[in-house]
Amino acid sequence: MNNDLNNDGVIDEDEMEIVKERWETKRKIVWLCTFGMFLFGFLITGVAFTDISPEKFAVLGEMFGWIFFGFTSVIGAYFGFSAYSAKVK
């Protein structure tokens, strides 16, 4: 990964700070997705103990499945890009 953002051949402190802030933001998004997965897991467990109709539970189950897929996709992309950027250096 090229950290020289203005292509002058020198990596300044400002450029390194921008790169660090980008990765920190990505880490925060991954933590948010991880907590979201746990939250939806507890939500599914809580809904399972209510007297909800099977049809509504099936719709909720499908929706939660897509939410989990979205969360895991974000987390997987973060780890993939992290591994790729470490390998490229």
C-alpha cells in the first residue's frame, strides 16, 4: 500500500497521521459490527422466548440472517485488506 498520498516521494508526518486515522476508523467500524452481531444474537434469543407467531419468526430469522451476513462481510473485508496491506509492504 502506498502511503505517499501526494506522490512527492516522501512520506510526511501528516500523511502517516491520515493513514493511521483511516485504519483507526476501520477498526472502530469492525468493533461496531462485532458488538452488533452479539446484540442481534441476544435479540434473536429474546424473541425466541416470546409468543410470536411462527410466520413472523421466520421473517425475523431471514432478516437477521442478512444482517449477520452484512456484519461478517465487513469484518472479513477488514481482515482481508489488513492482510493484503501487510503483505504488499
